[in-house]
Amino acid sequence: MTTTEKLIASVTTDCLCENEDGTPSDECFDCYEWQKDWVFELLGMWQVANKIDEDDPILIETDRLGWRNASAFKWTTMLDLHSALSLDGGDFRIEWYLENDTLTARRWSHDEPTGTGLFTFTHHRGCDKCGVPVKADVYNEELGFCVECSNDYFEEN
Ligand SMILES: [Zn+2]
Ligand SMILES: [Zn+2]
């Protein structure tokens, strides 16, 4: 399966609940939870397209984050990916994009009024020998090893 058109799933801590006539509702019916359903679906499509196992390491990187516009990175797995960009105790909006099987995202918040840089997500696998996370395409090329273990292996043999 390949996703060729750009799919977008967004979540916001703002309430999106509406009355039957389309006006904003005074009461929130947990709309953050149903907003997340589409995010889960999109992340699931990315997972299937890239054959990612639940506990494979995923590297999140961005070049612009927070009020300092700092670059940042963070490791996660499929199990926590959906909440990896959420902020504790602050309002935010996150847009997830899936295009050509590549996942990216952007976040807006109080400290990021014009949005963060684009988040990228790189699928890794643990080296079969030393366990170090290796980019999935390198892992496949090196037959399950990181480059170092692969070099050691073929020198010994
Ligand atoms: Zn709501
Ligand atoms: Zn290794």
C-alpha cells in the first residue's frame, strides 16, 4: 500500500463540539478523543506501509521547537507516537501529514504561535548484535546489523 495523496489528521485542545445547529457547544463531549481516532488511523497506515513493529525505535527530529526555536530530537515507539508531540498542561494543535508513506507533523502552541519546524519520523531497528538503533533501510542493507557490527562480522569471516 502506498499513500500518494497527502493525508492530514489534526488534533487541537480547543473544544470542537457543536450543537445540532452547528453553533459551538457549551459542554465538551471529549472531542479530543474522537479527534485522535483519525490520527491513530493515519499513524497505523504509516506503520503498515513501512512495516514497523510495535517496539521498533522511531526517531523524531525537528529544527525549530519552543520559544527558543531550538532543534530537538526524541526517541519513541508506535505505542507512544500518538502522544509524543503533546504538551502537558498547555493548549496546542498538531497536524500530522502522510504523503508517499512518509510521516511528518507540525505543532502550534503558546510558545510556538507560527508553528514548530516540521517534525520528521525515521524508522529504526535494533541491531541484532549490539542493539543500537539503526535506520531501517541500513538495517536491511546490512542484513540485520549496524554498520560497525556488519564490518566486524565480514572481517572475521
Ligand atoms: Zn469538545
Ligand atoms: Zn551493532
